[in-house]
Amino acid sequence: MYLFTLLKQWINIRSVHLNRRVLAIALAVILALMFLVGCERDKAGGSGTTSKTGALFLDITQPEDESIVTSASVQVKGKTVSQAVVSINGELTEVDNSGRFTTTVALEEGPNLIDVIATDREGGEVQKSIVIIYAP
């Protein structure tokens, strides 16, 4: 329900008059994103953006899930184990000795799904997803 409110805010920000078909398509996209994010959270064993599997964990510290931004890009920051390999939307991201990572992700207008995956040497994997809404 929160994402529907965000969609309405995004439409109001854009001051666009939408017909029913366009609104139905936008709502379908939001519902699909909610379903995908919910499935990933269920796989990880909880809600939110923190997941732990043994020694491997993944925290997405920035941006907050379901944020509305006015910039065409957003910095994604987080923390995991120092030896992990992290990818964000399929692009490898450098992890420092403390396990921190940061990268800039380009956004398209509307809802954007950001997938973050941390993998350890033993083949363990943790995946988290967040949705960011870009409303220029």
C-alpha cells in the first residue's frame, strides 16, 4: 500500500494527466516490484535490508528502501564481510577491508529496482533488493 501512495505522489509531482490504461500499467509495475522484493526478502529470511547467513551478511545502508529521489542517480552504500564479492544490478562493486562498499546507480524515471548480491568464498550468497522512485 505504501508503494501505491508513492506512485500517487510521483504522478502528482510530474503533474501529468494519465488515462486509465497508463495508470493500470504503472500500478502493475509497482505490484510486480512489490512481489519481487517480497520474494527476495522471504528467501533471505526477513524483512528490511539486512540479511545474515552464517558469517556472510549484507546490509544496505543507503538509500532507504522505497525512497523518492529527484536526482538521476543514487549512491548505494552498504556493508558485508571484507572477503565478499558484491554486485549491484549485475555490476561488480569494490569492497574495502572493512567490508564497506559504495557505487553510483543511474536511475530511470519512475520506480527502479536495485539488486545487491554478496557472495563469499564458500559459495554462500545473500541477495537484497530495494526500490527507489526517481521523480525529476
